[in-house]
Amino acid sequence: MERTLSEYDAVTGECMALFTKKAHDYGTAWRVLRVPSLTDQILIKAQRIRTLQTVGESKVGEGVRPELIGIINYAAMALVQLELGVVDAPDLDAATASAKVQAALRQARDLMLRKNHDYGEAWRSMRVSSLVDLILMKLLRIKQIEDNAGTTLVSEGIDANFLDIINYGVFAMIRLDEGA
């Protein structure tokens, strides 16, 4: 488990480093995005990964890894939006936004620890393509919940699905680093 925590923290550290730099460059313009817009952004990135995996080449020069970082960061931003609500103009400074996104990543990490205990690190034997498929499935679930005005009868809510997406994204990056 110590290895997993080290790898997990390295991946989320890389994601946070990029988020912080983009917050410096762009501010917190993303605060105006409604959660379904963030869902769609993540969907675009996951579909692009699937296309890259199927076709085997990129014509824009970016590969799977940057898209996974985007997925993780957008999912964390969606959790912030669920917590704070959507605004009409950016209302957070870069440091506060970074702290909120970092808190969302810590929440995902805590969930990963609990699930990893019960599942015995089964994700380590999964293919990156399967992890991407799980992200796509979670996104389709989120879209259905959004279409149902956020209500569910027996299922976890939108936030739980975004937490799982973060964890699947981190697992996929770790598996990529392993050469999977």
C-alpha cells in the first residue's frame, strides 16, 4: 500500500502542478461552468483517449497522459462546483481554487484507500483501456443523473461518480507509467 500511496501522490502532485499553473495563467474562469459542462469536457477527453487507443496515432501531438490529467483536474473542479455552486463571474483567487481542488483530490485519495483495502488493488491487473472504459461508463451515469435533475432511487450521486473518475484516472496514469 505504501507503493500505491507514493505513486498516487506523485500523479495527483503532477495534476495539481498543472492546475496551479493554469490558474495563474487563466484565473478561475472555470467557476462559470455548470457541472454538466464539466461532465461534457471530461467526456470529450475520455472519448479522445479511446480514439487514440483504437487508432494508435495522434494528429495533434498530445497523447493519453495529458488527457488523463485533464480528466482528473476537471473531475476535481466538478466536485468544487458541486460544493460551492456555479457563479456568473470568477469569485476565487488562484490560491483558494487550488486549495479547493487539492481538497477534492484528498477526498478521492481517502476513498481510494478504503476501496483499495476491500478490493486488494485489483486495479493493478487492469488494462488502461479498461480504466478508460470505466471512466466513460461513470460519465454516462453522471449524464443520466443530471438528466434526472440529480435524483437517484438507489444509486450513488454525482459526487461519488466524480470521485471514482479521479481514482480511475490516477490508476490509468500509474499503469501507463508501468508500461501497461
